[in-house]
Amino acid sequence: MKNSDREKLTEVIQKKIGYSFKDKDLLTEALTHSSYANESGSSSHNERIEYLGDAVLELTVSDLLYNKYKDLDEGQLTRIRSQIVCEKKLYEWALSVGLRESIRLGKSLIKKGPTSAIAADAAESLFGAVFLDGGYSAALTLAKAYLHFHGGELSPDRQDSKTMLQETLQAMGRGVPYYRTVERTGPDHSLRFKVEVTIGDELLAEAWGNTIKEAEFEAAGAALEKIGR
């Protein structure tokens, strides 16, 4: 991709998120996958800024939910946050603001394009970049936009996928699902976990996540789709 085309894409991102970077290099870093840096001989990629962005996103969303839902307890707030701060929702948002097509990838990955995990990681990196460039208030404003994007899906009473799967299987007389972490990959600051969910000897589904808990929820969701619930 030509530099001029990439600049146009980054301008689109800034317009869509409502934030203009003072230090454009931070945005470039947030959009640079390690495969690109490795092939170009650069040490600048988004793994460190993603680490920061993960924490910034969780804090800002927690802050907003805490102040919005004053009558909810810790468990209900956590349930809402887990519905929207996950790989699937980050990926959906990344698509909406034009992140996916703007990620710089190494030649080995360009053909297939960014996976949902790579795009979700870039979304977290963007939160880290905005925080470094504009401080907490700028990151909080971005989190408000993120929540607004997923606003129709927020519900403290909505059951999580693990609870739904267990209740569905028990209603079918099939017992309780079992979750097992079968693989982990990535550097210590950016681990990815693969979890499988089984019932007896039957593998229902497997999924990846940035945490074991997230992977379990993703696997449960995939299992629900498989059994048609």
C-alpha cells in the first residue's frame, strides 16, 4: 500500500473516532503488527502499546459503567463489561472505524489479511495510543464512543454464554460442560489462550481469547451456536 493511501486511511480513522493525533507516530505504532516490524527490521510495533491499551480500555469502560449504573452490584457491572470488552466486540468496532484495512502486516500475512484477533489487538492498541497522546480524558471519550457503538447490547440481566450453555445442556439432560485450556501462545505481555468445552467425551467447541475467561465465554458461545440455541 502506498504511503499516501495509508495516510488517507489513518485520516478516516481519526475522523471516525473523533480524535486527531498530535503525535501521528503513536497511531502508526498502534497499527503496526509485529510481523511487519520483523520483516522491515524495525523494533516499533504495537505489542507494548496493546498491553497498555488493554488496561486503559478496561479502566475507562469500568469507570463509565460504574457511573452510569449506580444501582448495580459488582457482579452485574462485571457481566456488562464482559459482554462488550472481548475479542468479538473489539473486532466489530475495529471494522466500524476502519482499523482492519489500515493495519501494517508482514508479507506472510498480507494475503489473508488481519485475523479478528489481530484487528481486536489493534483496537486495544488504539486505546493505548489515544491515552499516550491525549491523556485519560481523551481515552474516556473514546470509550464513550465504544460503549455507544455497542449500546443496544448492554444488559445487566443478560445471561453470559457459559451460564446459558450449562442451563441448555442440563435442560437437555446432558449434564455439565467442562472447560479445558489446551493451548497458549504469544509473549508474556500478550498471551492468547485456546479453550475447549466438552460434555462427556464429546468436543462441543473450542475458541481463542486474550484471557482464559474470555476464551471460555467464546467457546461456550460457539457451542450454543452448534447445538442451535
